[in-house]
Amino acid sequence: MSQTSALPDVIRDFERVDAAVVAQAATYAASILADVAGRRGTMNARVAPVDNQMIVAGPAFTVEVRPGDNLMIHAAIALAQPGDVLVIDGKGDQTAALMGTLMMSACKKLRLGGVIVDGAIRDKLELLELGFPVFSAGFN
């Protein structure tokens, strides 16, 4: 077994949803979009916005991590394109934050569309000041 075969799969390029489709989808409630998609593609209800006024729409750049391990999130930030929304499967773990102000600031600077984490994040007050769409399963 070679060393490279033990590494996680990193898909560096994928076809993104057209910006016009994203703009149109952003005008609908997520619940409506989920209904017309056969009630698929939604996240657990524990995932909520940092602030209730936050909304996000964009091509999903999906990331799967082990609880507490944010290495692949750093890779995703480096590979994401403006408008992409990082959608992170953190297994709902809330024992260790996967992201905070530093990483979210980098996402905002790179003009990503937002971040959705099924796991814990930190620095809630600073994130509110950042004005960047962030959804998570909780804080620590």
C-alpha cells in the first residue's frame, strides 16, 4: 500500500452551480428547496445561524472531518472559490471547536459565501461583529 492511498480523497475541482441559479434559490426558504428536492439535502435541526438574521446561499463545498480535527477545513479554505459555502460534517461533535474568528475571517477575506458546521465553533461575539454568515451546531 503506497503512502498516497492512505490519504483522504480531496476533490480539488467540481462543477459549481451557476451564479444565476444560486441567486434565484436565495429568494426561497430552505424548507421549500428541501421539499422540492424530495425532502433531501437538509442538515440536522441542531445547526442554526450564529445570528438569526444570517442567510447563506451558494455552491456547497463539502468537507468531512473527524470530531475535533480541522485539518481538512484548512485545506478546503485554500481550495474554495469566491461564493462557495463550506458545509462541514463535524459529526455533530461539540467537545472541541472546529473553527473560530481567525478561520472565519480568512473565509470572509476570500469572499466565500458562508460556513455551515455540524459541530462546534467558538468566538461567538467576535463572529457576530465579523458580519459573515456562519451556522453551527453549537459553541464552546
